[in-house]
Amino acid sequence: MDQWRSQRTYDGGAHVRRALVTAAGPMMRRVLYELAAPTFQRYATRWGYDLRLTDLPADGTGADSGAQAAKWAKVALLRDALDRYEQVLWLDADVLLLRDDEDIADHLHPGHFQALVLEQVPAEHRVNPNTGVWLLGGSRAAGFLDAVLEAGPQPGPWADQGAVLAALGWDRGDERYHWARPGVGTPFLAGTSWLPARWNQPFLGPRGEGEVFNSSADSYRDRPAVASPHALHFMGLSPQARYRLMADVLDGVRLAG
């Protein structure tokens, strides 16, 4: 745990065997603690998860070395949590949980060890698991994370997500993951459940080119949209843009409520 600056756990109850895990470095800390974490806490309380928040010592923007290191820390944090809990839900710090009327674990097949949403990006001709919302549990989950760690950070803009694709035997497409699609697969793929798209809906509102990383602003315009998502993901944005847009969405939710 020495590589992590600090960790806070909010107890969900005496018999809790599940954890909701997230982390942020200095650039994303306000986004997490002021905007995302309150929605996580509400959800964790409703469904009986401990909430584990970790402060990372560094991060970055886009795919720079700091950002890649922060993304990669996710794998070790999940591996550590699985030593303590039977089931672990990861949420990126740029996710808002807008609904708490459904336990995400209901979508994990009894014989599977993980569940993710398939991200669809028509402009880049790709379909791939997105690890921004990631449920893990069961005897094979730790082994899969060990395989992800063994694969190591992959070339290109993704760190943990690229290694997850490698461990699943996914076809990554080109160096920027354009044309990514299901590949020959590994045994881990057969143990993966696919969450409903409403559990990791990309934010599709306007975004300026100067605020976007890893994919162009145009690539968000024709992505599938789900009405009333459970999890809204502000992926591919600068920390400043994330804060502004996430705050706007929360203000709209409060006004609607």
C-alpha cells in the first residue's frame, strides 16, 4: 500500500462482504470528493457496500505517464480489495451514479467472475469492454487480475483497459484501438458477464476539442445513448471540463428532483 498516499473506508455495516472502490490523484481529487463520491456513498449505503476511496500521489492528463500510472493503479487496488471482500465494484472518479434503484450485482451471472459494459464507438469502428464500471467477484477474479498484471500496460492511450483486453484475448485493432472487436478469446472471456449499457453511459453532451483526450469530440456524437442511465461516465475529458460538466448534470438532477 506504500504507493498510495492514503485510503479511506466508509463502513457499510458489520456483515458487509462487498466494497465499492475508487481512486483519484491530485488533478481529479475535487471531481471525486465534491461530485462523484457523494453519489457513490448513497449507492453504497443503499446496497450494502463499504466505500473505499484512495488518494493517489500523482496523475496526469490524456495518456501521459502520470495519467497512465493512475489508471494502472486501479488493478492493484482491485487486487488488494479482493483479498478482503467477496465482491468488489470499481467506479472511475469521473462517473456519476444517477440512480440507486438497482443492485448492479444482479447482472453478474452466477457462474461468472466479472461484469463490464461493452463500449461502442462507431466513428472508430470499435467495440470493447470499458473498465470505468467494473464488477468483480468469485474465485477466478483474483486470477484474472493477476493475468492483467502479467500482461502489463499496453502500448497506446489505455493502461489497465488495454491489459484487460489482452487478458481476455480481445482483438485490440490498431495502435489507438480503432477496429477493436472480439478476438479468439481466452478462458477468462467465458467467465465475463456484460452489463446493460445503462451501467456505463458515456456523457454525450457538447465538448470542445481542447477539452478532449484519446478520442475526438466527433467520436461521441454517434455513440449509442441510453435514457435515464444508472452510471454516467465523463470519459476522455480534461479534469476542468469534467468538473464543470459533472456539476452541471448534478445541478440539473437537483432541479428536476
